[in-house]
Amino acid sequence: MTLFPTLIMLTFGLALCALCRWYEARPRELGRVRLPTMPFLALGVLLSVVAAAHLVSLATGVPLKSRYGP
């Protein structure tokens, strides 16, 4: 993956986190059930962390390695 798709993934992850945070901070109406936002927030954080790690690997030239893989 090159720099441009990585930046798009980072932007999407951060935007998803911001949207979920904004949705949770809104005042609630009594008696109305909201959509669950935790899975989307977790997905946004995961995308952001993976994209940031990939940006570091693109900048340094050292590929990401798993601790548990071969």
C-alpha cells in the first residue's frame, strides 16, 4: 500500500472516531434508544492505529513485523 491510500485510511478512521464522539455527546431524548456506537468507535481507533503504524513503516523503510508470526 502506498502513501495516498494510507492517508485516506487514517483520515477515515479519525473521522469515524470524531463522528462517534459527536453522536455520543449529543443530548438524549427520554424514551429513545440510540444506535450502539462502540463497535464503530473501536473500528475507527483500529483503522487509525494501523494506518499510523503503516505511515511510520513508510517513512522509515522498515516493514511491520508481527511478534507472534514466523
